[in-house]
Amino acid sequence: MPETYNSSKSAEINSTLNLKLRKDAVELRELVAAGTSDDAIQERKEKMLNEVYRMLAYAFGEPVSHFDWEYRDDKKQYHIDQNLTPQSFFEKYVGWNLDDYVSIINAPTDDKPYNHTYTIEMLGNVLGGREVEHLNVSMADFKQLAIKQLQAGQSVWFGCDVGKSSDRQKGVMATDVYNKDELFDVDLAMSKAERLDYGESLMTHAMVITGVDLVDGQPTKWKVENSWGDKVGSKGFFVMSDAWMDEYCYQVVVNKEFLPDNLKQAQAEEPTVLAPWDPMGALA
């Protein structure tokens, strides 16, 4: 699908969709209060969803069923692969078994003890898809799992609070980018758990870790590939300090083969269900 105005600047369509959903929520609650039958309410819901689909199609275009992929390889040779479907593209060029990958989080709040699995009520954006589950671990385990996957030659998808203490143009994410405490002569320090509990931080963006700098076996900084084009950072790549990862990284996705036995056992347990508004459900 070609880029549209809304695909690169989604704030306006997001705001309009939120307005639409809230307006529909008002109507649905009124129907329930009036004793409307379940069948009639379901019929109205389906019409509302059709309207949402139409809005998205106007903004982004209809999802494609077949497409041609054109690219140049490392030797600048041109290639074209025609009449692909999304599934055939995945099978031919990706080929991963996604069931081998698990979500690992670091949420050091009292309601989420480490080495246990959690899910969030009403979370999920794929109809009929598998339930989203997160294994909560210490930051030390969190980093070691990411490092193991990088050392095996695989990048690491991660979720973070990208707007905190970062410079978009320079492509730097570091806890000392700004010093607002000294500027205003106040103490603004909060722990990671406090920021989560009080709504000061949550996952807002996903990127990919492609490298790590290790000194005596310990990470000092991480190489990050963003999706904001090559006009920011170093041709689209950012540098993330290890201290920034400690404070503002919340989720990585890794292959289960890198989990030690105790975490494999924890990941297989029945998940605890968290409230729909839990910050660990912000990014899915």
C-alpha cells in the first residue's frame, strides 16, 4: 500500500477514531439501559465496526490481497517478485515460527512479582489470535535475554517510552540528555515503579535493537533501528544508553530457546489477568 498523509501523520485520524468510539460507547450504553435485545445490540455493533473500517479505508486505503515487491540487493542488482500475498511473502522471506517467541517485560511494581506471567483483560488486536502474555523478569534477566538473541544474530523487538529524555533529531536516548532538576532547582526523580503506578510513564513506541556495546561482559549502550525515516538520528538509527534502558524500556520479544529453565517454567504457567488499563497493555 502506498503511503498516505494519515499513514505518516496519524494523530488526526487517531483523534477522530477515538471520538467515533466514544460516541458509539454512549449509544451502546443507552441501548443496554433501555433493555434492548442482545441481537439488536450486536447488529448495531457490527454497523459501527463497518463505519470504523470505512474511516480507516478512507485514511489509509483498502488492505491489499496481492502485491509486487521490488528491491535491490547488496550488490545493487534489481529484483521483482510479483503477485505475492502477505502470507506468501512471510513464508518466503521471513519464515519464522512466531510461536517460538515470547514477550518479556520489566515492570517492577508491587502487583507484578517477577518470574510470573501476566495478561491484560480485553487486550488483543487480532480476532481469533492467541492471547497476549507477558513474562515479568528482573532488569538483569531482561538484558541478558536481549543480549543472547543479539549474539545469536537476531535483532530484538522492544517497547519503550520513547519520548522520555530523548533527542529525536540527534537520535540519542539517555537519562542525562536534559537536566530539568537543575534548571528548576527541584527534585523530579521517580523510580521506574512509581512512574508506572502514577501514570508518568508507559510504553508508547516499538523499535528494534540491532546491536549492543559490551565492556567486560556488561552493556553500556545499545544500537536501535527506528521507523521514523532516515532524516532523524544517524540515518534512522539511534543510540540508547544502558541507563535509559533501565528506566524506560519495558518489553522485549525473544525466542524461547534463550530462556533458562526457571523462566521457561514461569512462562508456561497460567497468566494472572490484569485490569484493562494496566500500563503493560499500552503497546500490546
